[in-house]
Amino acid sequence: MHLTRLALTNFRIFSRLDLQLPKRVILLSGSNAQGKTTILEAIAYLANFSSFTASSDRQLLNFNLSPQPQLVGRIVGEYQRGIRTHTLEVRFIQEYNGNPSAPRFRKEVLLDGVKKPLGELYGQFNAVTLLPQMIRIVEGSPSDRRQYLDEVLSQVEPGYARHLANYNKALSQRNALLKNLSERGGDVRQLEAWDGMLSEHGAQIMHARIQALQELESLVLPIHQQLTRQSEVLRLAYQPAYEPLPAPKGQLALPVQTSLDRSGINAKEIDEGLHKALHAAYRQDISRGMTTLGPHRDEFRFLSNRIDLGDYGSRGQARTAMLSLKFAEVQWMHAKTGEWPVLLLDEIMAELDPQRRQDLLQVLNDVEQAFLTSTDPELFTQEFRSRHEVWQLQDGIVFLSPIS
Ligand SMILES: Nc1ncnc2c1ncn2[C@@H]1O[C@H](COP(=O)(O)OP(=O)(O)OP(=O)(O)O)[C@@H](O)[C@H]1O
Ligand SMILES: [Mg+2]
């Protein structure tokens, strides 16, 4: 798939931008603070409906706008998927409603002109994003990795985003009840209703994560071997907070960091097992005032030659693992959806050695459309620059050919 048009209104630095986009590789070049990453952020928003940098959507509205009763920011993306064209429009609306110190903020998303709930919009437009800070997927906290899995799965697995939303809703209700029970006491049987919801949606989430990690691992293995010139074998080791596999006889706990084959387990088995495990953990959960089991506490680790890269990997090793994962993600999305995702690469070239730059440029041949940013177009060969589009950004204005 590819974007044919991107229009931004009051989105960060862009008061107004309207670009017709070719089905090609587009290099956005320009000095610092000209709006390069912002364009990638806007495109990625159409796939994830959240920003990869902002902690809140409010930050996305242009902050130079003078106060008015209503301020509206917009991302409009027209794209071609197979033979069909579609339009996604995201509106960020800030309204004062008589109280200037506390504006109300909401967002709306329209597909082909019709407002839809977010749950129905994931997967309409697919993008794979690689930013330098995404190295935290390898090196950061378990929640960084869960967030990564949730974002990719929401894009390709129908229903995943809905299960996740329902799970999180049930989880916060159950946690509130646990806190109450721990502080004031009461009938623990009240927990049962939430257990059922948690295990039903949690099982779908875990089942999808098991499949995804297995599929991604089989794709990432040869890619990473190639990127490391056959020196590293990369594994993605799922470590669920609730282990659906029966514990082997004579062994109390499963050893950490083993690649276990959980592909034979179906969602119903996970549902039943998780339900029982939640019940068995009542005492522990009440004393801690929180739910201690379930996919909200899952983890997965990057193991290279059995060494945990998050704990022991060098920067370069972690960065290469990240690159391998993203290349695998592109292929995985293509296999799952039948469409190549739009590839978004922010300042990636500068971090890579010449050999890995070559490998990266190779991947660009696969996809229909890719956006790269760089402050230094000289990092790209003359041949690359003449073959692809090179656009220049200055103060939020895009010049479709390099300015001298
Ligand atoms: N809400 C906002 N309203 C207006 N301008 C904003 C807003 N948020 C960020 N900006 C500004 O937009 C500018 C462009 O930011 P962006 O990150 O897109 O630049 P960039 O071209 O990627 O720069 P770099 O090369 O440093 O990564 C920055 O000066 C930033 O302060
Ligand atoms: Mg940038």
C-alpha cells in the first residue's frame, strides 16, 4: 500500500501542508527542527492512532495558534490499498466551553468520511516505523516491549485492539476491587466476574502474542544472520506472566530464557488455565492490591547466541537486533495482510555502518513506499539520490527538489 496524499492542518509545526505523494522512496532532508520527524509522526499516526513521541495528543496541536473557542488540528491521508483508495482523517479538537483555563480535548477519526470507533480503524492503513529511540524495545522495560507487540498486533490481527481495550477495562476494575478488598475487606467472590473477562480477553491477547512472536522469530532469524554475517542466532523468547504450558514433572519453576514451543495451545485452553490461575492467586492479589497474573505483565527477551541482549548486548548488537526485527516486521505484515506496509525510517542511516546501510537500502526495494529522513543527504549515494525522490524541508515548508 502507499499514501497518495498527506494533508496536515495545525499539526505541530505545520499550519498547513498538502502533499501529493508518489509510490516511491522519499528522502526528506533538511536541517534540525524543520519538521522531518513530524511528517513521519503524522503518517505513523494513521496506523497506530497514537504518537510515537508525544505523551498526549494535546501536544500535537500547533502551539502557536491564538486561543479561540474551538481549535482543530488534522491529519488527512489518502492511500491506495490493493485496487481501492481510502481516506483516513484524524481530527484533534480543543474546545474552551467557557472555561479558558481548562480546555476540553477530543479526537475523532473518519474512514472515507464516516466517523468510526478506533477499534474498527486499526489495520486499515499499515506502517512500520523505525526511530533511533526504538532501541528501547530491546534495551528498555517490559512495558516497552508489550507496547511494541500491542501496536503491531493491533495493525494486523482483527479484534486484537478490541480484546486489549476490554482486557484493560476489566483489569482496572479488578484492581480497584482488589484495593478495596485489601483495605476494607469484603466478599472475595466479587472478583469472579472480572476473572472471567480477564481470562477471556487475556487468552486472545496471549494466543495472538504467542503466534506473532513465533512467526516474527522465524523471519528474524535468517535476517539477523545475514546482518551479522552469520555470527549471531537471534531468538525472541516469550516469557508470559501466566505460563500456559504445564510445568514439567520434577521441576518447580520453568527455567527463564528457554524458547518453549507454545504453538499447540489454543485460546480456550489458555482461557481456562488463566481463569484457574487468577482464582488461585486471590490471596496474593488482595494482599498486593493488584492483579499479579496475566498478559499485562508479559515479557519477551531478545537472545543472541543465548545471551540476553537487553542485559548484556552492546549498543551495536541491540541496534542490529532492532533493525532485524523491523525488517522481519515488514515481511510479516506483508504475509499477514497481503500488502506491503509503508516504511518510515527516521535518521537511521547515520547510525549504521556501511555494510548495514547497504542491507537497509536493499529492504527499500521490497516496499511500495518508504519515507526516510536525514539532516545529511550526503549519507546517501549519488546513485540513490538520483533514483529516489529527495525533498527538502525548511521551516515547515516542503520543497520538492533540493534548494540551493
Ligand atoms: N505542537 C507544536 N506546535 C508547533 N511547533 C511544534 C510543536 N511540536 C513541536 N514543534 C516544533 O516543530 C519543529 C520540528 O520538529 P521535528 O522534530 O519535526 O524536526 P526535525 O526536522 O525532525 O528535526 P531534527 O533534525 O532535529 O530531528 C521543532 O522546532 C519543534 O519545536
Ligand atoms: Mg527529527
